[in-house]
Amino acid sequence: MKSSRSRVLSTFSTATFITVLFAATVSSAHAAEPQAEPIQPIAPAKVQHPERVALGEKLWFDPRLSRSGFISCNSCHNLSMGGSDNLKTSIGDKWKQGGINSPTVLNSSLNFVQFWDGRAKDLPEQARGPIANPIEMAFTHELAVDTLRSIPGYVDEFRKVFKSVKLTISEITLAIAAFEETLVTPNARFDKWLKGDKTAINAQELRGYQLFKGSGCVACHNGQNIGGNSFQKMGLVEPYKTGNPSEGRAAVTGKDADRFNFKVPTLRNVALTYPYFHDGEAATLSQAVDTMGRLQLARKFTPEENADIVAFLKTLTGDQPKIVLPMLPPSSDKTPKSKPFE
Amino acid sequence: MKSSRSRVLSTFSTATFITVLFAATVSSAHAAEPQAEPIQPIAPAKVQHPERVALGEKLWFDPRLSRSGFISCNSCHNLSMGGSDNLKTSIGDKWKQGGINSPTVLNSSLNFVQFWDGRAKDLPEQARGPIANPIEMAFTHELAVDTLRSIPGYVDEFRKVFKSVKLTISEITLAIAAFEETLVTPNARFDKWLKGDKTAINAQELRGYQLFKGSGCVACHNGQNIGGNSFQKMGLVEPYKTGNPSEGRAAVTGKDADRFNFKVPTLRNVALTYPYFHDGEAATLSQAVDTMGRLQLARKFTPEENADIVAFLKTLTGDQPKIVLPMLPPSSDKTPKSKPFE
């Protein structure tokens, strides 16, 4: 079967052909490219349970979910800073040093599993982790629940949202996850380009994208979240040297072969989520691109190539969630007192 | 000269008198009471420099003003929690224990001086303190300035706001103070009552206010901020026993007589700013009222009296500032890296 372009050629004059071809190309760019590209644009969040989201937003900012009364979800996934803390590894209870770079919460609902090593299947399961982790919020689920049950404003709100009088850790994490699901960042310039606005990125940024595709970065960083949909070995063609003790997926599976297998991080908002890698050892995008090229692709990018890819990566910053700081319901006289220095 | 009531009595029938007296009482309550009461309502903030406020809001939430890159102004004056941290004393750099209870930032522009011991004359001077305090943000003014100067988004914004290319610690603290000046909380139920809405507080709350006035609390907690306009000795008629080493005003003046002289804290939003006193040793409003009665007024309030005063204090919660979480301009490759664990 002949292509439509061939049929056009056989029927029309050359001048007519050029006009038609141009129209066909433009039309094809608009209609076909979103399917053709290995990266897909994302849409704004669809909020199914606004009351659950509002409750989850309070919990997100509430340091009373930590032993100290000082650390909230937002401490390490700061929504003023790309949903991360911009530190190599995080600061936890009593200033303990976290073991791994805090991944951004932005677009985390698009990840196929949660945590760098994928040990949580979804956001509610993930949210159970930091509350009880002794080097993070260092609380227990029981004490977190007891605390919220002592706060009349929360008791009322949980009752309304979950139509139950229980107030459980499952309800807490469901609410937090509902809030997190709203933290998507649509309308990145690159998304606009994907949707057909060819002026949304400039020539250098487009070169960077073409190189990103052509050199193989896109093999792992693809899909809606430009990552977040597979485990891959850090140091594929050249071993990665780090003082960080994280083993990656091996810590979950117990298999030596999974050592240094990590969930590929999203590249959305990557200009905001420095420093990079699970150990936070790449301080800049330029360093991260250089290291990835050498270790994963056996490729040394030239300074110009590196700059082009970095320029492309900076087009991935989307609209940041607009958050009105919630007012937290005050503790009651019965609320257990935080004792951060004990 | 006869009072108007006497003149009314001599002219009209008894039934007419009662009607007129009622009208006169209502009219007097509406017109005269705002002047007559020792507490005045507050008005919403008048924003003179909205661009300066917007810059100050970013700085307020920016942990890059701290050595660690983790602690911001909002860490200890949390605008989700009444502008305080709800801890006895605060957590600072490397989890160091602060020496004094974090006072609320809400309505702090109405205080006659800043800090518990009044060592700063105004908000810009106050804001210099925590940045450089080794047990708080533990930075230096020089390093804070260097950090902001390395961030292109801040450089542009300071230039626009201050019409200068310097970017100094004075500009930083002026911007933070401009933001803080917006953090007033009008429309407390008690303010509505002061303005003439006699339904704004209930009978118990009114009894509490009358006792608050009649027993002498109002001698120190008066004016627009219901405090914040004088130094007073903690433990006036009975010594205050505490393990907290703060000396109060004596640390500024060097005079023994000023020992335990503290700035009287505001009672606005006091239901949100627990725990109480400079050492945070009063966990509840009830405890605080009991201690104040005994130590300052030589008065042991009955449980009913205590409950009435607490009910009144809970009418002092005003409209909390509506804050849209600011997006912080990202660091550049030249921004000094925070090293929280060194």
C-alpha cells in the first residue's frame, strides 16, 4: 500500500505538493507526536475526594506525627523547594543523618513503586515508613494515632472524611496519599512542546532532547514521569563509587544481583531537586549528566552536549502545586507532650 | 450637674423611662466601650510595600538562611501552629536546645520591643538574631548574604524591591520584617465584642473577661496586643521557680533588679501558642492562669474562675494569615552547599 505522501506526489503539481506536504507535516506534528515520543505530558490532578485531600494536607504539615513534634512530611519533601530538601541526605530526629537522598514528592503518584528501593507498593504504604523510622520522624504508629485522637479538630475531621469513629494509621496514610496525589506539576515547557507548541522550547533545548533520546537516556527516563517506572542498576558499564551504604533493591529481595538496583528517579522538576542520585553526590545537573553518560551509557558528553542536555532538563519544571498553608487543629490538654530532648 | 439618667427620670413615666434607659445603654455600649476597655481591637494589616512582603515571605520559608539548609524562620514560628513551635524550648542547629520558649510571630509588630528580654528595638533588628545564633540557625550574616547573592532569582528580586544591586543583611531583615508586619490576626471574637457585637462572646466568656479585668490580669495584659507593651517581673508576689537559666531583662541591662523581668507576652491567639511562659513550663491555659494568679496577683482562682478566664482567653484567636506557600528560587551551581552534618 502506498503512503498518502506518495499518492499526493503522483496527483498534484510540485508547488501544490509542497503546500500539502507542509500542511501534512504540521498536522502530523500536532496529532501524532504525543504518541510517538517516549515521554508523555501529564495532566493536572483529578481530585476525587477533596475532603480527604484537605485532611491529608494538614497531616502533611503536622510535626506532631513525629516524636519530637518538630519534623513533618514537609521537612524533607519541602513543597517550596521542588518537594525535596535539597540536601545530600536528610536530617531526622535528633539530627540523625538519613541514609539516602530524599526523593521529590512531586508526581510521586506516577511512580510504579515508592522509595528508591521500591519497598512500598503505593503512596499509603510509603507514608507509613517515615513516621516510624527511627532516623526520620522516629515515632510509632500507635503514638501517632494516640496523638491525633487527642486533638478534637482531627477527631471531627477524620469522622467526616472517613465516616468512621476509629482514626487509624490506615486512615492517616490514605489521607496523606490523597494529598500527595494532587502534587503533580503539569504544563512544563517540554509538555507544551509535546502537545504541539513548537515554540515552547528553543533550539538548544530541542538539541538536548534529541541527544537525550539518541544517546539512550530515554531508555530509562521515559513515560509520563520521565523515570519512576523501572529499577535499573546504578553503574551499568562502569561501577559507581560511593561511600553511601544503600544497597538498593537488594535490601528488599536479598539477592546480590539486585545490589545498586534503584528505582529510576523522575526527571520532572529536576532543576529544583538537586543534589542528585541516591547518595546526593552529584551537586549539579551538569555533573549528573556527565556521570550518567559515563556510567550508564559509556559515553563522555562534550561540554556542548552536556549543556544541551542540561538545557533540555530545565524545560521539565512544571507548574508547582499552589498550597495554602493549612491551619492545624490545636492540641488539647490531653495531647501527649512532645519531648524532643529526651 | 444632673446626669442624663436623672433628667430622664424626672420627665417621663416609668415605662417610658425603662425604654429610654435601655436604648441609652445599648447606644453607650456601641459607641463608648471601644475607648473604655483596657484592650483594643486590631485591624487587618495595611500593606505598604507588597513586593517587599512577597520577598520577605520567601525568606521566611527559606532554610538556606541557616547553616544546615534545614531550619527556616517558620521552623520555630510555624504559621500553621499559631506562629510558634508548640515546644517548651526550640530545636536549633544540630538539635541544640534553645534557651527560651519561642514567642509567636503573630502580631509581633504590635510589641513595643522584640525578644522576651527586649534586646531588639524592632522586627528588622530582631530578624538578625536567629540567623547568626549558634543554637538557632547557626549561620553568619556574611554567609547568608553570600548564599542569597548566588541565587539568580533572589538577586533579581532584591534588585527590584530595593532598587539597589547590593543585597545586604539589612535588606534581608527589612523584607522579613515587612512580611511579619502582615501577620496580624484581626476579627477575634473578643474584638468583635469590643466593637459592639454583644453576641460574639457568651456569658461564661464575658464572666472570664470581667474577672480578668477585676483581678488585675489586665494591668499587664492590655492594649492592642493584650500584652507586649511593658516589662514585668515573673514572680511578683511569690518567686517563680524554674530550671530555665534565662535572666530576662537583666541580660540586657546588667542590673540585678531586672532579673526575671520579661516582656509581657501577647495573649492574642494564646489558645494556639502553648506551652506558656518563657520556659514553656505551663502546658495548658489552665495551669498558666493558675500560676499567674498565685505568683503575680496573690490570688488562688477557684476552678470555676479558672475555667471562666480560660474561656475568655479562647476568644482571643483571630483570623490566621492566609499564606500561599512561596516557591523558593533554586540555588545555582555557585551556591555554597549546606553541610548539615559537619
